[in-house]
Amino acid sequence: MKSIRIAALAAVSLAATFSLTACGGDDSGTDASAKGSSSSSSSSAPNESNGSNESSSSSSSGSDAKASDGSGSGSGKGTGTTSNGATQTGSKVTFCKTADLAIDAVDAAPDKNTGRINITMINRGSTTCSATGFPGVDIKDEDHTSNPIERGPAQPRITTLKPGDAAVFDLAYEIDNSGNSLSSPTDILVTPPNETHTVSLQWPAGAGDIKGAYTDVQVYPTHNTN
């Protein structure tokens, strides 16, 4: 009977020990899990905060960069390129119109062998214009035929005429002193550079006879007289 009680007490004691051990293990597991959860939460929070700050900083930096380098649709307005371009286009010098030019031809031969006729164009208009380039020239003969004159070997010079200014161009040829010239010019038909309207000028009295044919006469580009 005594041995039965001792066995029973031993069994109760052993059961109690197992219960305490089990309870201690549960508490430890709970604490570790809680600590792990807390540690994970605290470590992730700064990452999210940093990511948000970096994104905000990047966006702000990009906006500042655009503002500082003047790129984008606003920069064109800021520089006034369009406005300046329009002003330049509006004030661009146009070519002189035949109707605004007073044109005259005179004999300007430097010697007895070199023929030269100076043709002067004066701007009688109210605005500045350009007479740059080669004019068109035909010489009309007494038989009523007209012959186009070829260009001489020269490069055009910029020739801008304010109101009252003059430009000149030359006809050059060799003078025939034999008295047997086959040319009998009566008029010079002049079309200013970049124009389509022509004026007729009388061949200057006293100008030397043309040696050869009209194809031997050359016209040179305009230039300012001053």
C-alpha cells in the first residue's frame, strides 16, 4: 500500500515537472516571436522612410534642373527668339524695285581701246533696298533686234541703297577703231537685279564702236558708288 502511494506521488511530481517545462517553452517561443516581429518592424520602417525621401528628393532635383537650364517650352519665350526672329524678318531689306530707281547710262571709257559704259541706279524710294547682283542687260541694234549680254568674271558685292543712294554697274568691251564695226547699238535694256521690269536707255553718244559681236560685251555686278 505504501509503495502504491509513493508511486502515485512520483507520477504526480513528474507530471508537474513536464507541465512547468512545457509552459516555460511556450513563453520563450512567444517572447522570441514578439522580439523578431518588433525587430523586423523597426528595421523596415527606416527603409520605407528613406525610399520616400529619396523619391521626393529626386523629383525636386529634376524640377530644379529644368528650371535652371531653361529647357522646356518656357525657355523659348524667355529668350525671346521668336520675337527677335519676327523683328528681323519684318525689317529684312527687300530688293529694289525698278519703279523706285532712277537709271542712267554714260560713256566712261578710260582710253581709246577700252570701252566702258557706267549705268547708275539711284534709289528714289522711301525705304532702304538691295541692288545686289547682276542686272539683266540687252543691247538693241538699229535693225530692231536685241542681244543679251553675258556676265563678266566677277563676284557680286552686297549693294544696299538707302533713299538717295546710288549703285553702278559696268558694260565692258573692246573698241573697234577701224570704222568697220558691224554693231550699231541704239538702246540698252536694263532689268535691275532680282526684278522683272525693264527700262530702256539710249546708247551714250560718243561711246566707242563695239569690236566684234554683242556677245563680246560683258556686264559686271552692281556696287556702291561711295
